Amino acid sequence: MKLTPEQVRHIAQLARLKLNDEEVEKFSHELTDILDWVEMLNEVDTEGLNGEEGVPETSQVTGLTNVLRADTVVKCGVVGCDCDGCGGGCECEECSCDKENCREELLECTELPVERKQIKVKPVL
């Protein structure tokens, strides 16, 4: 199936490309070759390849599997404590899960500058 220059120009217009006459001629041959290859693929008999007796459809052929773990809820970290972490209200004697202590602890371990009890970061824009 030979593409005409008008068809190539139409395809170029759809792709918002400006082609000169030399490029139209070049792409006419290249696109015709591509369409010939697609036509050849359409001629391949695929009847019966999918299904119970045939080859199953595949989308992942490397054998990789999902390696992500499931999310787990972590409480305050003290064994046997059922507090909601840094939500406050922890009655565990070993745990220091009040919001102010956790905030101060986090601010102390950052290398970034701290301003008004917040970590100052570089502007994004």
C-alpha cells in the first residue's frame, strides 16, 4: 500500500509537523514500508493461540514479581504499648510520645536550619 504525498501531509498535519517536499517524499517511502510490515503481521494466523489449548497471553515475560511489602501500623515502639504513637495520650512510662518531645527530637537531628520550630528548606521555584 503506497502512501500518497497528500496522505503524508495529512499525517504530518495531525502530528503538527511541517514537512517540505523532500521530507514528504522521504516519509512517504518510510511510512509505506512500515505499513507493509504491519500488513505482513496481520497475515500471521493467530487463531487458537490463546485459550486453554494455546499459548496464554503475556504482558510480563521476565518473571519478576511485586517485591513491595504490606504496610503495617507501628505504634509508639514500646513492646506492649497500645498508644497511637505521637498522637499524645500515651500512658506508657517508657514511652515519650507527646507531640512536643517528638518535634524537638526531630528538630535536633536535622542538619538543615531550623526557624520557628520548623525545618527551613530551599525554595522549590
